Amino acid sequence: MARSFEIRAENGVESLLRIVGILKRKRFDIKNVNMEHVEGMATSLMITLGDDSEYAPEYAMKHVEKLFGISEIKEIKGEN
């Protein structure tokens, strides 16, 4: 079962590249990525992770929240 997360971040494409890079290095199964611009310099990233990795998706989000410029992470329920 895939699980989706919404991530609020600064710096647009730079944040997207850092987030996807860390998830790939940690070997998480990224199924879908969607980025849209919100107010100011902020972006909203929607990332869907598959359950094919050896770690739970919550573990992936622990890595992401350590990155600079991440302001909020929440799981999106009921849309998977």
C-alpha cells in the first residue's frame, strides 16, 4: 500500500532535489512526486512512497524533517 505525505518547504526546486535525493540514497520506493508553488518562496511537495522498502514511510519522513527549510510534514489520509 502506498502512503502519501505533504511537505511544506522553502526554495522550490532545490528543496525537491534534496528531498528526493535523500529518499533515493536511503532506498525508499518513490512512486509519485508533485510540486506546486504556494505563498512567498514556499512550495508544497506531495510525495507518495511505496511499501517496497525495508523501512516504514514514517522513517523516511524522519530523514526529511532534518533537512534545512522544511516547515511541515503531514500524512495525507484516504487519498492513496
